[in-house]
Amino acid sequence: MSDTFNLTVGNKGRVVLPAALRENRNWGEGTTLVALETERGVVLTTRSELQAVVRAQLADKDIVGDLLRGRRAEASRDDVA
């Protein structure tokens, strides 16, 4: 799925998504989209699609454990000083 679509920003900032893109993504009328600005450009997706990507990226991460280790390390440095 690597189709390319040209979009034009209208005078009120509106962008019309081509019908083929909306059909490919199953984005019907009323679908709420999220625009995520990244270093490489803008990603346009639904909230549920974005949540799935973030969950997959964080699946093997121990964020709470990393945070606690960092806080404990800070506390140890503070105790020494």
C-alpha cells in the first residue's frame, strides 16, 4: 500500500482527501483523524491506528521501571552530595 496522493490546502485551511485514499483507509464521513508532526513529515491517521502503533512500539519497554531506576539514581546522587 504505497499509493501517492496529492492534497491541496484550501483558503480556509481545509484539505480534501481523495476518495481513493478514504476508501483504502476505510475513512468514512465523520471519521476523526490525528495529524502527527514528525521529523520526517506529517502522519495522518485515526486515533485507534495511532494507539496501536504506540502500543506496539512500547510493548517490550519497561517505562515505569526505567523511570524508577532514574529517580533512585538521582536520589542516590543527592544523598552523597
